[in-house]
Amino acid sequence: MSDLGAHVVILGAGHAGGTAAALLRQYGHSGPITLIGDEPLAPYQRPPLSKAWLKGEADADSLALKPLEFYAEHQIDFRPNTRAVKLARADKVVTLADGQTLTYDVLILATGARAIKLPVPGAELAGLLELRTAADAEALKAAVGPGKRLAVVGGGYIGLEVAASGRALGAEVVVIEREQRLLARVACESLSDFFQGVHQAHGVAFEMGASVTGFVGENGHVTGVTLADGRTIACDAAVIGVGATPNDELAADSGLDTARGVVVDLEARTSDPSIFAIGDVAHRPMPIYERMFRMESVPNALEQAKQAASAITGRPAPAGEVPWQWSDQYDLKLQIAGYAFDADEVLLRGDPASGKFAVFHLKGDQIQSVEAINSPPEFMMGKQLIGNRKPVSKAKLVDLSVSMKEVVA
Amino acid sequence: MAKITYIEHDGTEHVVDVKTGLTVMEGAVKNNIPGIDADCGGACACATCHVYVDEAWKDKTGESSAMEESMLDFAENVEANSRLSCQIKVTDELEGLVVRMPESQH
């Protein structure tokens, strides 16, 4: 039963939490909504932080999901600069860091994830940066510029986007990656090689297969990254982008089911029917892959915000979506749909040398995922085929003379 | 500033003033108008800000880029006057613009 007058408390004012608040009003929720965020800013888009924003092509207003006055106009009690420290489910009470308490009818956990810190000597030095928030991006922007040496620890998407933006701002950039190839966790080898080649052509240096053993500094500020082989890579600042871990402690401490993330169902509901979890913090079912996992992406945050807002307001559940994400580096648009779970074959469509190609991961004759570089048709059609599970003709899929509209077997 | 009318698939109209320099997509999202999802925030990566531009406005809203054309080619419910609203910049010229939304963005 939905209660449109219920008090909904949303913990976390990121993309997921902010969207849930707005959708609740859009869907006719009339009860009080309290939105708690631990940053000074109202909900904003994080993806541009490593791209357009870092390069100075976007400002705070354009990052904001909604104008600040939106929250008051829609009776959303947005409280910045604070966070929940305790959840007492039996009483439906949340305690905030400043000692205030909130009683909820419905609670949405949208607490996100935090950057993993490297447990090495020197990790407390100034000039060691991460990139999760606008404040992080501000610090990074101040640290890069013509002639500055930036070390990027971690060759994942965040690291590579920062490397590209750093080069655009004139910094010398070296990427230090523990694995032998970039994007090792998330992309196939041909894509890794392609990205390394592009970054090298733009002047980025690489240390592959290099383990960071510590940071050295002078006067409390980082001056170099030490590697397991004994070398020190000199730098003026270093960005650490080695993954994130969910902020699920509040949920776990209160006895909710967690599994590296808060376990939810397809309504984004946790093991407590009054509590939902959405976005980076949620460990969610993904029916097309017949498994549960946690995703860190905007489309996932939006989909789960929709699921929760629909369930809370008594709307029918939204149709399932195919997970996807994107990355912009230099003049490359990478669009990824799906995940390569259980894939038994990798097919290349197009020539990487042309700067325009797609990599398809198949399980039998079904597409599990596609990574598309400057190739919207491959991304768009691939995403549809992942969702509808239609078998494809492999011969047609690798034949550029056959349109993506014709690849179904 | 331009007055823009957004019409949902069910006929519900929303008339709002949108600042010059924003996109038609941002005008909808910042005013919490349903029907334009804009999952990617304007990166031309998702085709979830699809609108139909009234014929009279086709010239003033400009040409779509190859990337936009390519995305639209594979979106649902595409018509000859389909556009991605994140790719239409608002100018004073667009005062009175009317855009309609498709049944679904996904």
C-alpha cells in the first residue's frame, strides 16, 4: 500500500537521491521529503567532473541537477553538510551527525560509494587527490596546468578521463597501472590497447604492471610515487583512481542484508519493507544476466530512483533497462551497453585504426555487451539486442557492409 | 530567455521560460517536466531526451550533427521531425518554441 502523505527521508544527495526526490514529487507524492547530503552542494552530475568541468567547459549551475530554489518550491527539505550516523529501524529513526533525529515512514539509502585509499606510506601527503566530488575536482583543477606533473594511479575510466583532461590543460601526465593493460577489469584487450595508443599519441606516459609502494614528499606535499621496482616517479600531484567501495555501513550496522552493497529487489526495496537502497550503494538483481551485482553508473542510479519512487507512490514498476555507461576522452565517445558475463566469444566490428569500431561480447549467438567507440548505431542496436535477447548472425555482425538494423539472425 | 512549450505524450502542456545558452533538454529537466529523461546529462550518449519539433521551428532549431542523426536512427518512435533536445541550444530566436514528447524514452 502506498501512502502519498508518508514522510520520505533520503540519505544521500547525489544523482540517485536527488533524482528520487524529484521523481517522488513528479509522481504525486504529497508528504514531506527530507533530503540529507554530506556535501555543501545540492545534487549535481558527477560525470562531467573528470571531463567538461575539469577543462573549465561547465560551471556549477550547469552541473546542478535542479536549480537550488527547486527544492523549496517543491517542499523538499534539503539539508546539506550533514550525514546520518545511526539508523534505528525498530523506531524508524535516523540520527544525524549534528545530533538531530528524523523519524521516517519510508527511508531511501542513497549513500553512494567512496574512493578506495591505497594503504601505503605517504598516503596522508597533501597533493594526493581523488575524484568523487565537486570539491575533489576543484582541488584537482588547481593542481593541474601547463608544466605541472600529474601522476594518475589507476588506469580505469576515471584515471583515463583525468589523464585526457590533464593533457588538455597542459599538464605532463603519467598513468601508473598495476595490471599489464588498461581497463583490465572492465574492457577487452583490443579496447585496452586502443586506449593506450590514443593516450600515448596525446603525450600520456604509462607505467604498466607497476605496483605503488608509497608516496614521498617534501614539507608535507607529495613529490613522487614510489614503485615496487624501486623507482620514484616525480610528480606535483597524484590522483588515485583505483575503485570505490559502497557506503553500506549504516545499513549493515542496522541489520539490513548487505553483500558488498545493500541487497535490494527489483523495486529497490531492502530486506526491511520501509527501506529502499538505490544507486552505487545497492546490490541489485539484473534479470537479463540472472544474477545480482552492484553498479556504479548514472543510468543505474536513475533506474533505481525510478523503481523506488514508483513503489513508494504505488505506480506500476518501470520496465527493466539494459545497463549502460559512457566515457569521453579526447574526441572519442565510448558507449558501453551490458556486461560481458558468461561471454564465450569476442567479435570486432570495424577497424580500431579508423578510430571507429565496436567490440561485441557474445554468449552463443546472443549479445551480452558491446563497447562502441564513436559508433552510435552499434551501441544503440547492441543495447536493444541485449535487452530483447534476439540471436544475431555473427557473419553479419562483423560485416560493416551490413547495417546494424540487419544483424538479427 | 525564450518561452518554450513542452507537450507530454498525453497532451499535458508545460510552458516555461528557459535561459539563453541552456539546451531545450536542460529547460525541461531543471523545471522537473516529465517525459525527458536525459540520462547522460547532455553528452549525446543516450537518446533519452528525444522530442518532436513542430515543423515551423525546424529551421530555427538548426541542423542535427552526424552523431545526433546516428543516435536518433536507432531510437524508438522516430519521426522526420525528431531531435535530441540536448543538442538544441536555446536562443532568443526560439521564443514560442513547441516540442512534443514521444510515448517513452526507453
